[in-house]
Amino acid sequence: MEFMSDIGSGIDAYRPSIFELISQESIQEMIQPAVRYVLSVFAQRYPRYLLRIVNRFDELYAMIMLFVEKHYLEEWNASFFENFYGLKRIRFLRSKLNLPDAIPDTKLQKLRNIDIWKSLFVLICIPYVKAKLDNLYEKISGGAGARLFGGAFFIRENINERQFIQASCKERIRRSLCLVFKYFYPWANALYNGSILLYNIAYMYDKTPFHTPWLELIGIQIRRMSAEDYREHIRHQNQSRHLANFRDMTKLQVTRYILAMIFYRGLDFLKILLPTSIFFFKFLEWWYSSEFSKRSGSGDDIDIQPPDIILPDPQGIPLPESPNICPLCASQLTNPTAISSGYVFCYTCIFHYVEEFDRCPVTMIKIRTDELRKVYNSAS
């Protein structure tokens, strides 16, 4: 595993392996569906408060991640998940292409404000648009069922010429665009994923410093953080604290500063919350698949009390002295059958009685013929 994680790294200790980059992207792709699932579960219990959030989840999640990613790009020169893996973003300087990779990063390679917004476009906008296009294609094509079984699941956009002419101009344009999108999107999607795969392979064999085409497009390279990067971040935090002189601030400025500090500390706390939540969910997954959960939920060690006996009704038929005698025909039980009141009769006797009166002949409670159950008499 140690060899595999260092494929393509060569002598450059700060060049992350392709497995680190894919891991941080994978966990980024898993967080959004997990949050959506948790919200949808709680929305079933509290629809008044959460239903609108679930319906606009993609937009709300993108806005939240915009604040989170912007904070981490400004503070750490890395996205939230890249910082979780100890990675950072630097500007790729073309003039240094032929220099040794082991040269430390200079101040020129730090992200500028324009580089941060370019990174936000790649981190937020492109995945959002891609998810919307995927959902649109699933809706138009009919989903996986249409791809497997065809017409029964397909949302029919193919109408005859007469219906097409009778439709409004706007409707004709919409149908035409849907058909064009349905035909070309799989090819565009294959080109999108194929280009990323080619860049991953090229990066793994040290043919390019970028593992995705988007990073090359915006001129950003991902590197491992060094000890100097952490020390510089600590110095930057200490300088910010010293610059905050509460004596020269008004009450409004002090309040705004404190609220901003609480907000940014909360964003920094996400680095602790993420591994904690992953550990918690993995623990739940192990617990519910283990023998401990099965034993605790099986109920074998719980003493379940029998239900209360339903006493005979004064207007019902009397019970025989022997439990082997049918109360209806007063003969030996044949094909004994129990009903929901707990009493046993011959099947033929109780079936005809319930079919006619819809009640138990002993307790007079309402029952149906589908509530009759075959029992086995141990005394017979």
C-alpha cells in the first residue's frame, strides 16, 4: 500500500498521490447525498419546517458550501476536503516548469483573489450544473427502468406529425430541445468523465501536474502542506488577534467582530465534526450488522406476558366442560380452528356461523371469516 500511494511521486515529497486526490473527491461526493438523506428522513416527521429545504436542497447546499469553501480557500489555500487531507492549492507558474519539483513554494504561488473565485467556480458551480443536467436527463429518458426495459418506463416525447403541428410553438421547441438533449447528453457525459479519467492516469504516471482538466484550465495545482505552511497559518492567526484592538472599536464593531470570530471558528470546527460524524456512522453501520444488535433486538430474553382472556358474554353459547368439545356442535373437535377471541371450534361449525352472524358465538365480538386459524390439538 505504501508503494501504491507513492506512484508517480518520484523525489517530490509534496506531490500528492492520485489516491489521496481521489479519496478527497470521493468523500466530497458522498457528503451531499448523506445530508440529503438525513434531511429527507426528518422532513417526514417535520414537513412543516423541512419540506421546503428538501425541495431546494441543491441550491441551499451549494450556498452553504460556497461560504465554507471560500473560508478555507482564504485561510488555508485549500478547499474544505483538501484541507482535511492536508493538501493545498497553489498557482501553477509556467516559468517554473523546467525547475526541480523539490524547490519550496514561493509567495508568488499563493492564491490571489481571482484564483479563489476560479476555484469556487470549479468546486461549486460545475458540480451543481452537472447534478442538474443528470437529473434532467433522468427525467427525460425515464431513468434506469427505461434504459433496461424500454417503452414501459419511457416518458414519450415522440408524437405523430399531426400532434406536433397542433402543439404551440413553445411546446414544439421544448420537445425538440428535449429530444436533442436526450440524444447528445450521454456523449457529452462520456466525454466529461473520460477526460477526467485520462487526466487521472496521466497524473498517476507523472505526465501532467494536474489530475483534472479543470485545474489546468484555471492554472491551479494541488500540493501537500508542509510544516512551514502550518507555522505560517499560526503566525497569521496571531497577527489577526493582535490587530484586533477593542479599545479603539465601537460597541457595534466589537459585536460584529465577535460574531465573525464565532462564525469562522464554527467553520474551522467542521474539520473535527467531519471525522467524528464518519466514525459515528461507521459505528452505527457496524452495530446494526453485528450480533449484539440482533440479540438486543430479537426479544428472546424478554418475558412477554400472555394476553388477557376474553370472558364469555352472557348472551353467548355456554362453554363445554372439556376443551376437546366444540361449543357449537357439542361433539369432538374435528379440524380444530381458532378465532381472534381465543376459542376453538370445528372448522365447519365456526365457518358457517361466522359467515352468517359475523361474530364469536361465545364472546359476541365481531370477527370475519379470514380471521380463522388452523390449530393442532395435542390431545387428539
